[in-house]
Amino acid sequence: MKLSRRRALALIAVLPAACASPNPSLYTLASVPGRTRTGAPRLIEVRAAALPQYLERSEIVRSTENYRLDVLPNDWWAESLSSMLSRVLVQDLLQRLPNSTVYSDTGAISALPDATVAVNVQRFDVDRSGVLLLQAEVSVRHGKIATRHVRLIVPVPGPATSSLVGAMSAAVGRLADEAAGMLAGASASAATRTH
């Protein structure tokens, strides 16, 4: 049975659409509430988070175990991960430090800050045991510089990408807890030095 020329052309036209991959699902980190603190500096600037290049991609990185990068090819970040992490860290710090104004150095606000927060992320993915691992250096400048290595482990409740992103959001919230504690502590030690 021969196909007519018209039907053959129609099949050829449909073929690329059938082979095209579906549109990616887009995900974003979300702010997670935490313990509020008082005594932090009034104006706090959050510097853009520094990430390893393997994390700066559209696709969500699930793991880097066994020398292999495991990405979720059809699950993408809705914005660059460094921008998103900085934005969510600002939101988390605003909630934790209600008497402070917290803003990003990449935003429209330009004011002389009383303190700055900088984060260098070394790892932000699932380890071989299946838990999310966030390793980072957090630096707070308020008169002097305080730096702390942070290693946070958060269970991933299921195999869905939304479960991974939820665990990542929780890890950023715990990172904000660390930074908020450093900011409140730095302010208290500065007050002690001046009296």
C-alpha cells in the first residue's frame, strides 16, 4: 500500500513535533520560617551567593556522587540558582530579623549597610545516602569579619523533584538561621566592646 505524496509530507511535518521534548517544569526555592532574633544590625546587605559552576545551570542538579553529575533534564530552575538563593536568603533573614532591613547588593536599593552577609556554597545536592547536603562558608562583616563553615543535612522525603526543592528550601532556611545568629551575636559583641 503506497502513501500518497500529500500524506507522506504531512507525516514528515508531524515527525519533529513528536520527537521534541516536552516543555521543562520550572521550580523555585521558597522562604521557610525560622526563629526570630533581636539585636542584629539595622541595615544588612546580602551579597550575591557564590556557587560552583556545576550548579549554575538551568537543569536542577540532583547529585554529584561517584564522580558523576546527575541532573534532572526536564526539571529546571525558574531563575539562576545564585540569584534565587540570594533572594530567598534575604526573605528568610527579613523574617528572622524583624527589626532589621535586609536587602540584596544586586537590587535597586543602595545604602551604606551596617553589616554584610556573604555565602560561598561548596556543595548543594543529594549525597549517596539520599539526604540533601549543603556545605557553605558564611561570612558576616559588622565591624570585624566572622566566618563559619556550615554543613547542613536535610532529609529528602521522596523521589519527586518537588521533594528535593522543598529540602533545598529548608536547607537555605537553616543557613539563614546560622547567618541570623551570627548577625545577632556580632551586634551583641560590638555593643559589649563599645561599653
